[in-house]
Amino acid sequence: QTVVTQEPSLTVSPGGTVTLTCASSTGAVTSGYYPSWFQQKPGQAPRALIYTTSNKHSWTPARFSGSLLGGKAALTLSGVQPEDEAEYYCLLFYGGPQPWVFGGGTKLTVL
Amino acid sequence: QVQLVESGGDLVKPGGSLRLSCATSGFTFSDYHMSWIRQAPGKGLEWLSYINSGGNPTYYADSVKGRFTISRDNAKNSLYLQMNSLRAEDTGVYYCARDRSWSDDYWGQGTLVTVSS
């Protein structure tokens, strides 16, 4: 069974920079996994932030960026705002009969 | 604007059935693949099922394969999830989402399914 692993929690100061990562139990994450990222605040539906590694949706704030880093997918927040406190999920595409797997999520605290 | 609205969530007994619907508007539904994702209480997101824009192919997570069926009616701009043989572990919020570029760009607000005796 494929497992996608994210940091369970991270803390960042307002105005700071933080990088969240997304690893696959199958090996290095490449662009072929089409990594995407979602933000979810309590009581709300998830909101898409990044698709196909580094592409932003029209509503994605400029301070969010996606990349590949050391064999993982990465989401970097630069100039963190208090409203960025949320749970963040990555999604990887594996193809086959069960094409997508979500990571377990990272709870980001802005403190 | 793009809208997805789920409905059909309810309290159901173990072994029971439920049909979820996702009504869409603001885009050409027949042009897009669609997915269902769920979230158990206090837990993370779980991808459940996918359906191609034309209705085939469909894919399912192992946890629901053989019990859940995804379908769509492009004439009604609607997505469905038929859920049979429900278990307590199927409890959660069910989201429909529009697929784009191997991901999901727009999501509904979700509908709550509770499986309990």
C-alpha cells in the first residue's frame, strides 16, 4: 500500500518562511507524480493551492510556491500571514487502478 | 462562477445504503473528469473515486471498491456516489471535486454521512 508522508506539524513566525514536504513510500517524487497542494481551515472545505508541482491557481496568493526538493514535493510559504494557519495536504498521482493518494496533512501554526 | 453542491448525506445504519449527489454549475460539466473525496471526523483527506468526463473509466480506492459506485449524468450536470453495505468507518464528510491537470481545482462544501446504529 502506497503511503504519502508529510510533517505532522510545523510552527512558523509571522513574516517568516516555512517549507512543507511530501514524500512517497515508492521513492523519489518527480514531476510525473503531478504533485498538488491544498489548504484546509477548520470547518471549511479544502481549497486548491498548487497543481502539477508548481502551478498556481488564479486565487493562490503569491507567497505560496511549489517545487521538488530532495526527492520530495515541497510547498514553501514566504512572508507567512496569520491567516495561513491551517492544515495543508499534498496529493500525488500514481496512475493505475487507484490513481491518487493524499498525504496525511501538515498542521501549520503561525505563532 | 463554478459551484459544486453535495447533498444526500444522512444518518444510516450499518449495512444500509445511501446515494450522494453533486449538482454543478458555472462550467461545462461534460468537459471535466470528477472525483469524490472523504474526510473522517478529525482525520485527513482520503481519495475515494474518479470518473472520466464521458463516464468511463472509473476508479475506486480499495476501501470502497465493490461497495460504492460513481456515476454521472452529463445532461443534468450532476455527479453521484451510490454507497452500499455501509460501515461505521465510512462516517465522514464527502466532497465532490472537479478534476484538472491530475488534481482537483474546485470542491464542494461537503455532505455529512454518519453510519451508526
